[in-house]
Amino acid sequence: MLHIEAKIHDRFTLEFKVGYSHDGDRLPVSDFLMNTWVFVPDALYINPKTYPKSEFYRDVRSQVRLMTPVYGLHELVETDAPPFVRLEETCARVVDEEEGEALAADLEHQLKMLACVVRSALRSRVRALELERDAERLLSLLEETLSDLEQVERRMRRPFEGADRGRMPEGVLGAASVADRYVGAMALYYLSRLSERLYGRFATCRGRIGALLGAYFDRAAARRAALGQPFPAPGAGADAAGAWLDEVAALRREVEHDLYLEARKRNNTFVARQVAFMVAAGLSMVFATLVSFSFQQTYGNFTLPLFVALVVSYMMKDRIKDLLRYWFANRLGSRFYDYRTKLDMRGRYIGLGKEGFDYVSPERLPDDVRALRRAVAGAAGTDAGAPRPETVLLYRRRMLLLGRRLADGGSMVYPGVNEILRFGLGGLLRRVDGPHGRVAAYAGQGRFRMVAAERMYRLIVVVQFRHQGRVCYKRYRVALGRRGLHAVDEV
């Protein structure tokens, strides 16, 4: 299964979150293919000379991370919740002096993954609360959420607060503290956003919402203060707020680091290119040798015609070699992927990613892609049948995942991987006109009023997914100007 979400990351960066869910034990290898066509207006002056492959790959950044195992908050409070059962069993074995050192690293990893699971479960519950429309059901679910969250937090701390704390390795105790603080920071982040939305929507029960949230955060603040840990307080100045942001960023890097896969990227066509270049050199040499033999047989050795033929054939040999090198390079670039990335999970190979970039002639577009592009033009109110001058970019992505290795990920079962693709669009805007233009608006009686308007350029993005014989499409309209991205809409 494959899904995608698009959003604006910052003013000049478009972000796609692509989820690749493997087929588990049903198929040993899950093969995903994603083709992305970007239709760029001719006004941006984009072509292979002004925007070559090297600049495109400089503007693209990819990160691959494991999907967080899916558990509901209500599942985590159960006695037999698998993440907690495994954590408690590993803690008992770590206390044993014979196995402690060997299992300490695995326990630290389990703590970080458990913190990510709790964050994901809380985020899902908060989304459910945001969709709730009935006030009484909302209050009941909010009270249940806060109760479940406190139980989960206490259960995470319990193995490290008893008599066995002194027998735990220092690294494990540090990881437990980081995981605890991370969950608290994520609770503050999601519940504060929820509070703002609920206060605006449920004016009649603001007091009860405030009492529930206040009771939870009063206890959290008191505990953090007792431990000497930072926690944003009322009246905190800019310095304190900045320190809290630094704290949260450090916690996220520490905890979520284990989710990211080690990616080793290298050129995918290096060997094929060298072979092709050798063939080009060989063909050019064959031409020069045939010319030399022919003139030598006809005019003999050490003659002027042979001398001229050798000079001309040598000149043409180099040109033929360069032309063949150029032809082979373009053919390889369009038929093969440019780069391949090996994916490792804690030193274990779990998959392979490939990517390629090309310019595509509009006449060579697949019929279904061309139809989708015209449909977007029709939806925008323009003439869908009138072709507009555009440059078409094609970004190809292929992902191969070893599902059984992901399913056997140790302490957790991972449903797949997420890839965060960030496209920097600043390179597309270097040659555009000024950010604003002036429009003459007719004011009546033969008079006009000049109105300033921002120049906007709209990219159409068509994404094709292929997985196990299934094909589906998504389309986006991206509005951007000289000042950056304005909107990303799915159409």
C-alpha cells in the first residue's frame, strides 16, 4: 500500500510525505513505483540548460524513516500491551548482571520507540477529539484521554523507580529520562493545540475543559519542577521560551533518531556509463582504422592522400566518440535510474531506493497523464483543450522493501517506511519577473485606477503510484510567486 500527503514546509520548500506499507509475510519483497510529472509554466524559463540534473538533485532532500507501530492510547493502558510487556521483560533481564551489558542498548532503543508509539497514539486521539461535535461526548473522551495518558506515563517510569534502579546502567537511566521528558513535551504540544480549538468551538463548557486540562498540567508542572526539569510557565520571557524550544528540539533528535534509516546513496549508472563510453571509443576507433586501411590499400604507404585521410579520420574519430558518449549518456539517463540508495535498519539491510530525473517532451506523455493535466486546466476554468507552453519534469522513484525483515524488527513490528521528500523551489524562481505587477482597473467615465497584484505561477503536479499491479493517481496545484509558496491544493 502506498499513500502521499503534500504540504508547505517553508516559503520555498514543498514537502511530500510518502508512506510505503509492506505486505508482510505475503510477499518477500514489496515493490513500489512512483512517477511524478511536474508541469512548469514557460514563464519560468526552465530547460535542461538553465536547470540541469545536478541542480535538481541539489534542491531535493530525502529522508526515510520507519513507520511508527500503530497502537491506540486505550490499548497501551491494557496490562498485556505488547510494547510494555517487552519493555518490562527486558528490564528484568538487564538487572541480571550476566545479561545487563548486552541488553542495555536494546533497552534504550525500546524506550525511544515506546515514546514514539505514545506520541503517535496521543496524536491520533487528539485528532479524534478535534472532530467531535457533541459537548458531552467530548468531555468524556477528553477525561478518558488524560487519564490514559497519565497511566501510560506512570507505567513508563515504573521499572526505573523501584529498588532495581541502582542496578540499571547509567545509559538506560538516561534514556528513560529522555523518553519521559519527550512524552511530556509532546503532550504539551498536542494538548495545547487542542485547547485552543476546543475553547473556540465549545464556549458553553470552557470551564470544564479548562478544569480537566488544568488538573493534568498542574500535576505535570509540579513533577517537572521537583525534578529540576524545564517546563514553560506563565509569564515566561522570550529567553525561557527559546530555551524550551531548544529542549524540545534536542529531545526529538535524541528519541526519533532511531526511526531514521541509514541511507547510503551512490550513482546507479556508473558502471553502465563506463561500458557505454568504452563502446563509443571503440566504434570511433573502428571508423578511423577502416579509413586508414582503405586509403593505405588504394594509395600505398607514405603518400599525401593517406596523410590527409589519417588527419581527417582522427578529427572525425574524436567527434564521433563525443557524439556517441552524449547519446549513450542520454539514453542511459532516460532508461535507468540516476541514483540508488541502500537502506539499513540498525545495521540490517531492509530495502533499496532508486531515483531518476528527466525532461519529458509533452508529446511523449502517457495518455492518462495528459488527460489528467487537461482535467486540471478545465477545473481551473481555463480552456482544457488549448495547449499552453510548458516544460515537463519527470521524477521517478522506486522503493523495494524486504517485508519480512521489517516485520521481524526486534522489539517492534514496523508496518513500513515513510519517506519525507522536500523539493526546494528557489531554483525555479531565479529568472522570473518582479513580484508585483500593475493592473489598470476601469473606474467608469473613462477613468482607470491602478491596482497592484502579485504575479503568481502555478505548477501542476501529477503523481502516479504503482504497487502489485494497482495504479492510482493524485493531482496537485501549486501556487508560488517571487516571495515563495502560497498554496498547495489537491485537485
